[in-house]
Amino acid sequence: MSEFTSARRRYVVLAPHALTSRAAKMAHGVIAYSSDSVVAVVDPDHAGKRVRDVLPYLSSEAPIVASLDEGLLLAPTSLLVGIAPAGGKLPDDFREAIRGALRARLEVVSGLHVMLGDDEEFAALAREHDTRIWDLRLPPAAPLFSGAAWDVSAKIVLTVGSDAAVGKMTAALELLRAARDRGVDAAFVPTGQIGIAIAGWGTAIDRVVADFAPGAAEQLVLEGERRARDLLFLEGQGGINNPAFAPVTLALLFGGAPDALVLVHNVSRDRIEDYDVPVLSYRALIRTYEGLCATVKPARVVGIALNTRDCDDNEARAQIERARSETGLPCDDVVRNGPHALYDAIAPALVKTEVLHA
């Protein structure tokens, strides 16, 4: 699995003309959750401000600068490509900044689908200046699923979504924080490029050949058990009725061998993003996810984490109460209200389940 060990990084984040958009979710995730430092963000649209001035919920004092050269004055060790554009290609206007970072002997960290390490120019510059490129999405060789995940002693909680990009990683990280605050030996198991950048290890499941994706998920939970003995929060991907990304969801449902599921939904969304497909109701989502797990290793939806970022406080409370009423399950927005109430409500339901036997 992808893992680079190093001293704590000091990132300059490359997000020109994108910091306040969803395209910069890599930047947002690392700023919010990584133990590495962000010393500057490159976005000329907001140069001279701090990150918290334009994105208050990130609570970051990191300065926003107009260029990489300005960022270099703050002694970074690494350049993070801070965007995740559709298709995962490198924008042409990023190339000069990456060249500059490599010449300055910065490590370059990228979560794009395009492997920067395969770029002849970048690879040559990395060799010449004795630095490295970490392609977060470069997957390791993975075996077929073996069933070893069924014997993991730690309880495994998988976040599952009503769609892609609704907050599954965030929910997992927030619930992890609550569990650790309660004295539980818990770990986050990253399955996507942003989670890998935050945790420093993991595998981008969406880059693994389909037959081997459940095996890659299994390897991740086996590694997770080596890091925490009690509880693993497995980062979900995609959504079960997303026409493009459902296969990666299935790989985690079966290969990750979860004991419990937390359903994540963005209340502002009623259609699958980019497709004219309706988001399923809470009950239909629960029925579908639990039904799939029931064919191999049963796992129940034990709670719902809502993303109410686009709501005012009154609407957020109404949405949370609606989900509770419709499902009878604990529900909260773990960012708006903190994760502890939801974690405490679901903790009694986090129990090991067994694979079906004939």
C-alpha cells in the first residue's frame, strides 16, 4: 500500500483559482485533518488573506500567497497538488510550479489519476535535485480477497454514502476523534487519495483492477488491525447507485468485511451528481446496503451522519430530526455539532459479526 515515511511535512498547497471550490477538496482535507503543517496555500485570487478568512470552517491561519516563490519563503518541505479535477488530469498551468518545487528540492505529493512520477520531465528533475514524487493514487500489487478480513478482531465500521463526495471520509475521521477521546484504541483506514495524504498510508481503491479491489480492501483492514486493536473506521468511497462509482463501493462492502455501517448523506443533494438518477431514500439506502452485506457478512446501518453545510441552523436541525424520525436511528452532523453525541449513540451497536456459513 502507498506509504511514505518521513519527518513531519510542511506543505505549500497548490490550488490556484480553486481554493474556495469543491475542486480543492484535497487541500481542504489536508488542512482540516492532517497532522502535517500547511505553511502556505497558493491561490492568487485570495493572496494576502489567511485560509480562515475565506474558508472559516477550516480554522487555519495559513497564509494565502500569489505564487510558489512566495510560498518557498516559508520553508516548506513538500508541495501538495491541492485539487482533484474531473478526470484527475494535471492542469497545464500547474507544470511550472511543480518544476519550481522539484528544483527547490521539495517533495511533490499528488492525488491525481495521472502519475506525476511517470512524467519524464518531472522524474528527471526529481533525480537531479535528489527529491521524490509521491503519487498517492499509485496502487500496490493486490491479491485476491482471501477471507482473512473476516478474522480481524477489531470492530470495523465502514462509512457508506448516498452518493460520492458527500462526506464519508470526514465522518470517519470525526468519529475516530470521538472514539479516541473516549479511550478507544481506534484507527482510520484510508481508501482514497485525500485520506492517504492525511494518514500517511493507505491504498486508493479506485485505482485497483476490479478483481483485486476487494483484496486490496482486505489488506487495508489487516494493516489497520496492526495499528489499532479495538476499532477501525474504514473510509467509504462512491455510492451504491452511482452509475460510475458503485463498483468501488462494492469492493469495500465485501473486501473490507465491515461489522457496522454509518450512512452519510448531503441533505442538499437529491440527484446523483452528474447523472439524472435520484438519490435513494434513507430507508431504501439502508435496505440496499444491509441487503448486500447480508449475502456474505451481515452488517447493519447503526447511524446516519448528515452533511448540512449548506443549511442554516434551523434547517440543519430539521433535517437531522427528519432522518431520525424516518429511520429510528441515531443521526447528527458530526462537523456542525461535533462527533461525540453520534459516537456515543452508536457505540453500543458496534459489535463483531460473523460471515454466513452453510
